[in-house]
Amino acid sequence: MTAVNAPRDRYNAVWIIFFILGLGTLLPWNFFMTATLYFTKRLEETNGGLNQTANTTEIRSVLQSKFNNVMTLCAMVPLLIFTCLNSFIHQRIPQKLRISGSLSVILVVFLITAVLVKVEMEPLPFFTLTMIKIICINSFGAILQGSLFGLAGMLPASYTTPIMSGQGLAGAFAAFSMICAIASGSELEDSAFGYFITACVVILLAIVSYLALPRMEFFQYFSESNRSRSSTDEENKMDLLKPEGQAEKRPVLSLTEEESKPTVSVFAIFKQIWVMALSVCFVFIITIGIFPAVTVEVQSTIPDRGAWEKYFIPVSCFLLFNVMDWVGRSLTAVCMWPGKDSIWLPILVIARVVFVPLFILCNVQPRSFLPVVFSHDAWYIIFMIFFSFSNGYLASLCMCFGPKKVSQHEAETAGAIMAFFLSLGLAVGAALSFGFRNMI
């Protein structure tokens, strides 16, 4: 079977399903990240009144100041660990269990988060429970993401694009939801409750979409084609071990032998895709090293800014980043320059290191060491546009090209390896964010 003979993706149904699944992979993390106002406000308001002491005030202050950095670290380290595990165990655990199970756990975590909005808690227990939930959603999110990229690796290269595009829109959707919650003027508690329930609805939609995927003729074709190639490769390997004259005789396989898959070497595949893997890793080292730990601390310098002060970070940081990131990811659906073998791709990836000093020299407050060079809000907005667009476009290119550098039966493992290096970049970036923030 070849792609030339493949059935049409009627109504782009498979493309839309992968888009929704991509939305579901990063939506949980983005909803937690953009809800920092709610979380820090809860830390400020808990244990107040007559029960407040100097000690609890100090604890609350420390928890608030370190919330963004600790949140990023608690998200990225489990993401790295479980993506690594997924690279090796994806052949042993059924794909359906990995994807539907992960989505179900994430849904339960968000339901718990929505319920806890109405429950009063002390600062330290609230902080601890929030970090546990972040660890949980990113652990299962890693398995979900790695499995999804592996699944897309069996389809044409263009079907990685809707995953990346959906992930980009997840951030924009979360940021827009937060801005609507602020603009509603309702109590923070009511806004947060509706905010997390919205996330539950989207994740539920992702579960339903995944369950519908195997019914699509287009997906069935490539899924069966991948199994057929795997079976043929296994038979060819067995023939090479037979004496001459017996190679064409196909033995009757036992049930265990029929279910076995050809051995796929993770390290052999990595040798073929290492440039793409390291490139996507470096893209996210720079991105997470700066966003949101540094970018969220930038303050507006416009005098008499009024409401702009309230919306500056939600709009200029979270919404702008996620919209331009989504535009960059989506652009790869119509333009894939530079090519998978071009030297320009790693060069452009490395060039993004320039954004580290650019954002550090913006009006990040408080600061102790470095001067403010780019004080006007316009500089920050311009840097954010190029920073986020390059993140989405270059990361999407790397993730599309990686699985296409190997044979089809190795594509799922290549996709899992690419997801691991994406997560490695996130984890390293999260660790570096402490250093970048302390430099200021």
C-alpha cells in the first residue's frame, strides 16, 4: 500500500481530530500557567485576619515569590522523566491505554482543581497540593504527547502540523479565557471555577475525538499499512537467517510470534534524527528559560496606564506569546523552509539565544544587578512577537521533519524520541530560569 492509493481524509476529519488532541496535550499546563493570578491571590488571602502571624506572612511571601519558578520546574522535570519512559515502554503498553488513560487522569485532576476553588486552605498545603497536581498533569501529559507524536509519525508529515497548531492554540485559548475572566468583573473565585470547568469540557472533547479516530477510513489505511510493513520487515529478517532454498517458505507462526514486532533500536534511530532532536531541545531551552519566569515580571512603563496595568501581562505576555506561537506552528502547514537537511534550520535555532539578553534588559522588576535598557512597553511587545513566532515555527519544523528521516515502521519510535528531546529542552529551560531570573 502506498500514500498514492490512500483514501481521502474526508472533511479533514483526521486532521481536525489531531488538532483537538494537540489542543488537549498542552491545554492543562497552559491553564495552570495562565492562572498564576488566581493561585498567588489564594496564597495571599489564605490564613488572614486574626490568625495571621509574622511567620505565616513570611511563608506566604516566599511561596508567592517562588511560585512561577517552582511551578515551571514541577511541570518540566516530570515531563522529561515520563517522556523518557514513554520512549522505551510505548511498545509494551497499548497505544489506546496510553492516550485515553492519560486524558482521563488529566480530566479528573481538573475536576478536583475546580472543586478546590470553593475550599479554603492554608498557604503551605494549598501550594503543595497545587504543585502535586501540576506534577500529575505533566507526567500523564508527557505520555500523551509522546504517544500522540508517535501516532502522527505513521501518517503523512503534514499530520504533525495539526498537533503543533493545536498545542499553540491551547495557550492562546487559556490566555483569552483568563482575560475574559478578568474583564467579567466577577469574583476571582467564580471566575476561576468557570475557568477550570472550561478546561474540563475541552479535555472531554479530546477524549471523544480520540475514540472516534479508529473509525476514520484514512487513519485505518495508514495504521494497517504500518502494521503490514512491520510484519514484512520481520519476515524478511527471518528469511535472511534461513538456509538457501528455504527463504521463500513462510512458517506457520504461533500467536505469540504473530503479535511480535520487529526490534527497533532507539539509538540507531537517534543517529538519524539527532540534528532535529537537539534543535527542538534548544528551541525550548531558550523559550522556557525566559517564559514565563522572566517575561511575567516585566512591568509597564506607560504613565497613567489605568486598566492597562491590569491587562499588560495577560495581553502582552500570555495572549501575544500564544497567538504568535500558534501562528508560527500553523505556518508549517503551507511553508516548510528551511528543509529537513538544510544547515539553516540549526543556525536559526541557535540564533534564538539573543532573546535571553533582550528580555533580561527589559523592565523586569524587582532587579538588583543589571540596568534597564529597553524600558518602553513597545520593545517588550516587539521582542515577544519574534520570540514566540520563532518558537512555534522552528519547533514545528523540527517535530515534522524528525519522524520523516527514518523508515515508516520506525516513525513511531522517532516521534517518541523527538517528544523526549522536546521535554528535555523544557526541563533544562525550567532549571535555567532560576539562573536567568537571579542575574537580574
